[in-house]
Amino acid sequence: MADGATPEAGTSSSSSAVNGGKTVEECQDMIRRSLRTPMVKFLLEHLEKSGCAVGDGFIKAVHCEKKIAGGYTRGGGIMVCSNHMNMQDEVNQVVIHELIHAFDDCRAANLNWANCAHHACSEIRAGHLSGDCHYKREFLRGFMKIRGHEQDCVRRRVMKSVTANPYCSEAAAKDAMEAVWDVCYNDTQPFDRAP
């Protein structure tokens, strides 16, 4: 999720989380652990090399009203929805996914999150490069497919995110995704190849 579809989030930090998730404080601790993982360190380093160093507070835990895992907003940083997180791996995935959006935003001076093709491209890259669609994660979500599961998963998740963008209808999201698929799926920056 990125700039065009800003979720409704507050920073309530109750002592017990809603929906079986974590409290804001628990999630903030999980974010701190996430910052020590090799993939997150790599992405933060490349953001800095691209001229977009991030400071403390760039990645924060919040309580979210909408059923989303997190989001990135230009100028606002990354939020992780504590009330929808249960495990460290989930927090790591959200942070990695959203850091790829932040990297795209940094390197593309004209990126417009209200443009369905721009949004779709960043979602394709984030889905493909973050590991969101690893077959083990897909299996746990109830999707069983031996061949082609990764691209199907990326497509499904791109559509979910881009159609949540108020500027993109379902038809516009699908057309945008198809139009940019090959270029964006094969763009693995800042990695040499898809991790």
C-alpha cells in the first residue's frame, strides 16, 4: 500500500490489542528487531545511497481501523498496523514491502501515487522483491499451486492494493498492472536479482 490509499490510522496504544494483534508498544519492539535483519539493513542502506536517508520514527507502529498490514506515505514514512500483526515475520514483511515503496518514491522524482500505472509498478516490485509471495506464505494463506504461484500471488496482491487507491477503479488497476508488468516485474533495483 502506498501514498494514494492512505489508511485511517490513529496512534492508540491500549494495553490489549484488538483482533488478536499486538499493542503499539509490542509492535514497535518488533520493528526495532526488524531493523537488524539483513534485508531491512540493505534497503535502508540503499535508500541512503539514493539520497533518502531515513531518521528515527520513519517506521512506526500504529493502530489501524482498516484491515491492512501497513502502508507508506510520502513525507510520513512507514506505518505498521500493530493490531493486525501477530508474529515477527509479519512485521519484517511489512517493513520490507514498504521500504521498497520508499525506495521507488526516492529514486523516481516524478512518481505519482494517484497514477494507477505508477502505483501498480511499485506494488509489482514490492510484491516480487519482498518475499510476500514466497510459496510457504502462500500455502499458509490457503493458496496451493506448484507452478506460477509467485506471479499469480503478486498479481492478486497488486490488484488488492491498487483498487484500494481512490484514483483507480478495478478496470483501471487491471489495465495499469498489465501495461507495466514486464518492465516492473523485471526491475529488481536495488537488488542485482530478485531475492
